[in-house]
Amino acid sequence: MRKRTGGIAMMAAAACIALYSVPSEKVENGQEVHLPMTENQGSELPATLVDIIDGDTIKVFINGKIESVRYLLIDTPESKSSKTCVQLYAKEAFLRNSELVKSGKVTLEFEKGNVRDSYGRLLAYVYVDGESIQETLLREGYARVAYIINPPYKYLETYRKEENLAKKQKINIWSRLNFVTNWGFKGCL
């Protein structure tokens, strides 16, 4: 009896280790995204760039499949939405994003509890060679801070500071009076 109990205990321990070695986030549509956790509650994964969709969305190869990734906490003017026209600075934001993400190794960092949006896209902080793409787009005036849906967010204050620098300098999206609104951008090409 003692050997059987020991064997069962060993199997249970092995199952627990296997189940909890790679945490996952369940999302609304029932899919799971397996994410290794870091000491600061988020998780980071290397990804291979597949395509650039627009100024704030890319496609990557990650965890064995191609995923759309929406940048957490920022919004750039629309260039590919069927709901709106091509907005001012959309092409510039797309080109700058393209230049940035093609320049090195892409890494995604996930915020605990904010893994996917309502369209099924992964939500992530995006880095290339350790540099934040979101911070760069905000600082250069190609993006605004937006979609603060499920706080707290690790980098929200940093992003607001970068956005304020661009506002003060009145560069790109901030150069046109009333172009940036609380709901997005106003104006078309």
C-alpha cells in the first residue's frame, strides 16, 4: 500500500508541475494563450514578424501560429478600417511602425488580465531589440494614449508622459487643432 500511495503522490506532483510550469490566460472565446510569467506579473515572448497591418497592429508568428497583435494602450489614425475613411497621418504612422518593427528582434510583453481584445487579437507591449514601439510612436506624435479598459496598466504613466511631450511640441497628430479627440481622430485625406 505504501508504494502505491507514493506512486500516486509522485504522479500528482508531476501533473501539477506540468500544468503550472507554463501559465495560461483564458480569454472570452475559450482559447488559451500560454505565457511564461516574469517576476513582475507580466510575461514576455519572442515573436517573428509576419506582416504590418497598420500603425498599431502587426501579425507575428508566436506559439506555433500566426497571431494578430494590437498594441496595448495606444491608437494611431485609421488606414484600413471599413468603418471610416483613411485618416490624416495614418500612412505616416504605418510607415514609421513598419520601419520600427522591421529593424530588429520583436518581443511581446503581456499585461496580466488583458490578453485579447474583442476581435480576438493579442494585446501586447511590443519591443524591438528592447526598445518600446509604443513609447516611440507616442513620443514622435504618431499615436495617442487610448483604450484604458482594464486598469491598472504597467506603462500607462510612462506612455502619458511620452504623449505629453509630443503634444507640447505639436508634432504630427498634435500639429492639427482638434484632430485628436477622446474617441479617436477627426479628419480624412
